[in-house]
Amino acid sequence: MQNNTEKKRDALKSACLYTLLCAVSAGMLLYLRWRYALGGFVGGLMLLSSLLDLGLIVPIWISFKERLKEIEGGEEDAAAEY
């Protein structure tokens, strides 16, 4: 069983990884939209998708903070007993 510092480190790694994935995905979509001068429906769809990717970064970190509270509160350990 992991101790609290390992759980916190894993939670941080996960939050950083998914933040990076969202940022790279948004960047690639915006680059492709710019590179091929896409407009109209496809360009708008790519812009919307990239903005949604960037918008996911905030909930990732909110979830990370909640996860830290759960780890510190021992809620996970209490649930594992059942």
C-alpha cells in the first residue's frame, strides 16, 4: 500500500501529464488550422476543439486539489477497508 507522499506524487504526475496532453493537442489543432488556412465549418470545428482542450486544463487542476484533500483526509484508506 502506498503512503500519502507517493499518492500525492502520483496525483501530481497524472495532473501534469493530462495538462501537457491537452495543451499539445490544442496546439496541434491550432497549428494545423493555421498551416492549412482552414476556414468555414472545419476551421471553426478545429478552433472549438482546441478551446475545449484548453478549457479542460482548469478542471484537471480542480480535480487534483480535490484528490489531495481526499488523500490528506484518509478517505481512500477508509474506503479500502470495505
